[in-house]
Amino acid sequence: MLGIHSIAHYVPSSKIDNVVQAEKLGKGAEFITEKIGSTYLSIKHENEDTSDLAVKAVQSLLEKNRLSIDEIECICLCTQNPDNEGLPHTSAIVQSKLGSPKNCAAFDISLGCSGYVYGLAAITGFMEKARLKKGVLITVDPYSKIVDTEDPNTSLLFGDAATATLISEEYVFSLGRSLFCTDGARGGALEKKSAKLTMNGRQVFNFAATEVPKQIVQLLDEEGIDKSGIDKFILHQGSKYIVETLTKRLGLPAEKVPIKMETTGNTVSSSIPLILEDVLDYAEDKVVLISGFGVGLSWASMILHRL
Amino acid sequence: MNEEKIIEIVKSSSEGVDLNGLTSTTVFSDIGIDSLDMFTVILAIQDALGIEIPDSDVDKLNSVNAIVEYLTEKAA
């Protein structure tokens, strides 16, 4: 059986001062601190491409776990902002840059903010079928490539980051029950048009505020546990406001729902593993629920159990 | 939905905003109720009444009175 062994990340050191940016777009500092939740947005260096962010996250993971790249048999990379528009697939570029052996499987998956939950199911299912023992799930979606800096709906939200999750037979968290949903008919609420990201904030808010709690409640019902049986709810960090809204609508104590986007922004599929990386070290967090939601529209939730 | 109920929704949806000066004619943005608070207000009204308020109508719902009038018209 496979599970989550370790997580590492790469967050570019370059930052956008979001308060300064907001003022230029007619928004106050309070809106940034109280509603958006990100005083700074991380942004990749000009000479970095998507694969470079991914490579740095994987290198950090290998170092942290004293592993050689030769031991990694599978790379699954989740992005919608790949190198060279996705051809060849970014995971193959990462495999090459890491000097990984040719017998390493590598594939990309195209998902946004639900991508980590989907990615965990995809890579473990693939590895189990292919009888592989160690693999890496990479999340890396540098929205700075597509954000229109003049658009207040999007430019105050997103930051760049990459994470790498080691999937192994020696794990800390096993993957439990999960639910996956899609509503492509409402996909226009968050899409790329003429190479730039567009977002209907109200439609995305309504979607998240209504569908995500329903899915989480259904997942808990199917698992046969109460909200109190979950030690941490790690929700996608869309904005501080949406995380707080979901916390209220689910009737959860705020201390069970971490918020971590102050110096990064919404890092798309990386937002959940950036928090889960910390939670891995807290032995008292035995049962964790993760939930991602966004582009698609797509939403997915999963329960993780500490060994 | 009456004025009282709308005020109750606005109050529960706008934590951190000083609502002491809120009257039925107060323009929400004048007292610091921002676009995100309004998403919550309108979603709460939609949920309570089982109706869909289109994006094109949202901007005009800028006070308690405006919401009451809009809902009255919509119900007619």
C-alpha cells in the first residue's frame, strides 16, 4: 500500500507587495489583509520556467529524505501552465533536468485548485498498477504567466509555488475515502481567454460556498464520522475570505482550519500540500481532510489517516 | 423578505464592519461593506428564497431599500 511519506516545496523569493498593488487598483490595505489574506504574492524569477520551480521542489524533497533521484520511479506533475505550452509534457522536462533514469514513468495532469487531491489518487493508482515503490507528485502552476496585472479580480490573488510529495510504501498518511466532482457547464467562471486568466468572482464564490460544504458533509457521512473526528481540515487557500466562509458554513472551529497564504497568495494546486507539509510533523493530527476546488469547475475531497 | 430580515442578513454577512450607521437607505459601500461581503449577502438571500439573482442585477442591490424593492418586483 502506498501513501504520503514527505512533502517539500519551493516558493520563489521574489515577492509582489500586494498592498501597494491593491492601492493602484483602487483597493485598500484592509481588503488585502482581512479578505484576500496575502500581503505578499510570491512570483517566479523571470528566468524560471514551470519545470525549474518543479525541479527545485523535488531537489528539496530528495535532500530532506536523503534520497537519490535514481530511486524515483514515477513523476506525476499537475499544472495548467506548463513549459512550452505543454509539448513536450513538463514532467518529461523535469525528468531530464533532474537527471532521472529513463525507466522513470512521467506524466502530467491538467487540473487547477483541485489538482492535489486528484493527483494523489492518480499517482497512487498508477503506481499500484505498475508496481512502483517510490514516486513524486509535483504541483506547480505559476499563474504569473497568465494573470493580467491590471485585473483586480485576479491579480491580487495568485502567487507562484511548487511542491513535491513523496509517495512511498513507507508512509505517514494513507489515502482514505475520497469524492471527486466536476461541473464543466460552469467552467466559464474561471478560464483563460486570449492568453489571460479571467474570473467571475461571484460565480466562483457561490460555487465554492455551496458545493464544497455539501461534498465534505457527504464524505464524512460516507466515512461514518462526525466533523469532530477530523483533526484538521486543509481547504484550498483560494482567499482568506473563502476559507473563513467555508469554515462558518461547515460550523468548524477556526483552529481546525489552517490559513497559510500571507506571503505566497493562492498557489493553486500547491496550497494544500504547503499546509500538509507542516501537518505531517504534528503527530496529534491523526485524521485530516483535504479539499480542493476551482478551475473546471472541479472539486475534490479526501480523508487522510496517519499510520 | 422584509427590511428587518435583510438587515439581519447584512449584519451576519459583514463581520468586522461597523454597522451602527446602517439604515434602509445607507449605500453599503459607504460604510465599508465590500464586494466580497455582498457575495455573502446575496448568496444568503438566494438560499433563503430559493431564487437566482443574475450577475447583471447585483450592482443595483446597493442598499437595504434597493434589495427590498428588487425582491418585491421580482416576486410580482
